[in-house]
Amino acid sequence: MSSGGLFQRIIARATLNRYREVFDKAGYAIMLIDNASNRFIKVNRAAADLFGYTAEELQRMTPLDLSTAADELESYEGKTGEPLIRPARRKDGRIIIIKVQTSYLERFKVSLISDVTEEYRIRRALELNEERLKEAQRIGRFGWWEYRPETNMYLGSEEISRIFTDEATRRSFTYQENISFVHPEDRSYLISSIEDAIEKKKEAFSITYRIITQQGKVKAITVNSNIRYDENGRLLYRYGTCQDITDTQRIMDDLIAARRQAEESDRLKTTFLANFSHEIRTPLNAMLGFLNILTSMDTTESEKEEMVKLIEVNSQRLLRLINDMIDMARIESNNMEIKYTNVEINGFVNSMVSSFAHELEASGKKQLVLTPVIDKSKTSVYQYIDELRLSQLFSNLVSNAIKFTDEGEIRYGYKVSRSENRYIITYFVTDTGVGIRPERLDDIFLPFVQYWNEDVPKVQGAGLGLAICKRLTELMKGRIWVESLPGKGSSFLFTFSTPVMVE
């Protein structure tokens, strides 16, 4: 053997020993795998330490013996490229996360393996926290945003896009686009608030305003803004959060409205109790006074007859007041019973003539005329309705008309019309009295409300008649409304959706 060949063998052996030393002392696991048998040919000390086996044990094993999901491992066999992150099982049963980078040769493949369990745990924790943050933003309907003056752009989270555009697709807006979303009535408020905060070098401020999305939805939002300046006081950037408070604002508005309604109801009831006590005492005092006169020894027969009539008038007045109170209480407690029957309307209207004439006579208004109105072209007109409640409606409305009409005419009755192959009856009570101002038309049907002004003297009553009329029409599947002009009179009209038959 030549000296040159011997020298080459010595160099090769030294080189091999150095490679073996590097292989065995490497800080990361190296595993050689036979392509034919898929067994580990050679593993270094780091590989043995990583998996908890001895090198001899590993050389009797395959990668499948270390896998927790054999099917997943097999699906990556023969692939090259980016490192594979996967779970593996140590000898002691503990699951670790490893990163495997494999190079494929003709007879074997070389895998470089590192333990990334802690790195993977931290990354997964961060991903989970990010997912939870997104979910919290979605549930709470708030997101983060940032504005940079040098780009004139707002950048925001996914929820910001959902708030402004109803979809999570657009996360950046120009300053002008952001202003365009603002409700026209709130734009000057938003712009002035931002400019005021920057001018006064505020570090934080909060504003609530409305926006209109691309789909036309009106939303209420609260924006919390933080501002950063440089050492010269120049604006660097603004950032903060934005929350959709539409539902919360709606609830608050409802609560405020309910509170105002409760306060108004309390005020009206207080006023009513004062009026009610007066309305009860007035007829009672009159009746007691007339009884004293009636029993006086000096009273003539004609005077006694007059006293009896006055006692009757006041007793009827007191009875009506008490009946109104009972009816209102029954309606409010949902105990008002409606009994439907087929009522012949022509006969019904004619049956009220005598009672209304008596009421008009008792009022002493001799310049006032009551006129019933029926459709004489129809032999019979029927409606499926509660006759007693219909009579109560007319009685309240006609009595009300008599109170506020000194002369002229009060017409009451009905008219028939046809719409969509069905008949409709519109009942009415029309007077030539003082009329109602336009601003009072909306609250005229509220309970405990009485209408009068400096041109209209206060009349007797507790303010329940029209409120009862409205509740009764609603109970009978109908509606009631008023048409009026001050000084020209009023027309109260009501109709029902129940069947009508005409002969």
C-alpha cells in the first residue's frame, strides 16, 4: 500500500470521527431513518434525551412508534419543504410538540428534530387569547382603532368594520370616509369635539354619537379616544375603542320614556283625585241642599217638584261619574267583558233619541239641536258588535258634545261605505261647539285629561269619558279619532273591523 493511500485513509478516519463527535454532541436531535425498513439507523444523544429512550432502543423502533397520530405522520411521508410541527410521545408517556426538518437521500433520510413544546404552548395561548379577545369584542360590540395623521387613515379591528359596515371585510377608512358615516345631525358635534380635544392638548376624551351604515341602519356608538403628542405638542396619533350601544341606548330611552310616562300618570292621577273629590261633593252637596229645602215647611208644591227634578239631575251626574270610574278600573285590569251580537244599527240609533233628548233638556241649552243620522236607503244594517258598549260610546261622545256646544247642532249616527268587497260602518258624533286646538288633539284621549282654555270655561267631569271611548274601541277591534277646528266644532269618528251586513 502506498504511503499516499494510507495518508488518505487516516484523513478520512479523522474526518469521520469528527463528524461522529459532532453528530453525537449536537444540541438538537438527529435521526437517520432507513428508507427501506423505515427504522432508525442512527440517533444521537440529544434524540435519546428528547424521547427518553436509549440509542439502542430507538434503533429498534420506527417513527410510527413515537407518533400519537400514525395516519397524520404517514400523510407527510415523502414530502419536503417547510418543517413539520407535530405531537410526539416520549417513553414516559408525556406528549411533546416537536419540529421536524427532513432531508431525503437515496438510501436514508435525515431528520433534525427540536422540542418546541413551550414555544407551541405560548403561541397557542396567544392565539387562544386573540380568539377570546375577538369573541369578547363581538359579544360586547366594541373594537379598537388607530388614526395616523400622516396617512389620514383609520385602522381598526374586525369588530370596527362590523360596526360601521355590518360586515367584517373593511378595516381601514380615510378621515373623510369616517365622517361620512356619521349621522348628519351629529357631524358638527363630532368634528368640534375632536378639534377641541387636540387644541386643548387633551390626553383622552369620550363622545357618543350616531352613525348610518351602508345598509341604512342607524346606530349609536361611544368612542373612547387617547391622544399622543411629541415633545413639541404636535399630534402623533390617536387610538382607542368604539362600542355599539344601540340596544343599550334604546333601553335607556325606553326607561326614560317610561319614567316620564309614570311621572305624567302620577301627576294626572293627583289632578284627577282633586277633581274627582270636587265632582263627587258638588252633586252630593246639591242633593243634600235640595232635600233640606224639600222638607222645609214653607216649600210650595211647585218648588218641591222643581227640587225633585234637580235632585234627579245631580243623582244621574253622580251615577255617571261612578260608572266611569268602575269602567276605567275594569278596562285597566283587563276585566271588561265584550259580548258580540248582530246589532241592527238603524233601530239602535233611533233607540237613543229619547235618552239624548232628555239629557239635552236637562242641560238647559234651548238653542242646541240633536239630530240622529241613519242611512234611509238601507232597510237593515247589521254589525257584529257589543250593543251595550256601542251605546256607551255614543253616550259619552254626545254628552261631551253637549258640554262644549251652546248652540247649533249635534249630529250623531253612521255612514256606510264599501271597500274591497266588504261594507264598513263609520260612526260619528259631530258638533258645532268650541272645537279643539291642533296641539291638543294628540292627548285628548288620555285619561284624567280635560280640555279647556281661556276661551273655553271649565266644564263638569273627571276627564275619563274620551279615555274610556278609546279603550272600548280598541277592545272591540276598532279605532277612534277626532277631526276639529277651533271655533268650528269637532267630529269624533270610530269604526270597527267586525263583519257588517246590509239588506
